[in-house]
Amino acid sequence: MGLITCDTYRIAAVDQLRTYAGIIGLQLEVVLSPADMQQAVDALKDHDVILIDTAAEVRTIRTDLELKEFLDVARPHEFTSCFQARRPKSSHARKRKHSAPWAFTRSP
């Protein structure tokens, strides 16, 4: 399993993931732009599973559009949104609404 992060919005997000990746023995790739995503995916091509960490708390329509650019390059087989349980349900519905247009289909 490999890990890619494009969460460069939150202070120390990359440092936190780097620490966790080191503890559990995962290779971590950091991407700053959609152009970096292909290099990160290529670096992890021998891994069966690649998890992509994104900025969640600061998501707005603008960052959702940026996220779509990252994911268009990564071409994931599957996309799963995880929401904090402590957030109001209205916040979850808003985030699902913003993510709704993303439908991924990929040939093996």
C-alpha cells in the first residue's frame, strides 16, 4: 500500500502523514499540483493499493474543482469520501453535493 497526499492546505498535514507513513511502513508521495500527481502514481505503480489523502476541512467549491483536477490525473478505480462524525449532518450533505459530479470509470 502506498499513500499520496495533496493536502497542503492544513498546517503540518504533510509532516503528520509523513510520521504515520514512517510508523506503519508506507511509501508517501506529496503532490503540490495536478502535474505532480502522475509522477506520484508512477512512483507507487508497484503497490496494489494507493490511498490519496485530500484537504477536507477547507473544502469549498474552488478546492473541489482543484481536487477534481488531481483525481482526473490519478484516475482512481474507486472514490470514497470520509466525513468527520462530529460535523453537523448539513455539512455532510453539502460536501456530498459538491462531490456528486465525480463519476470515475477506468479500464484495467
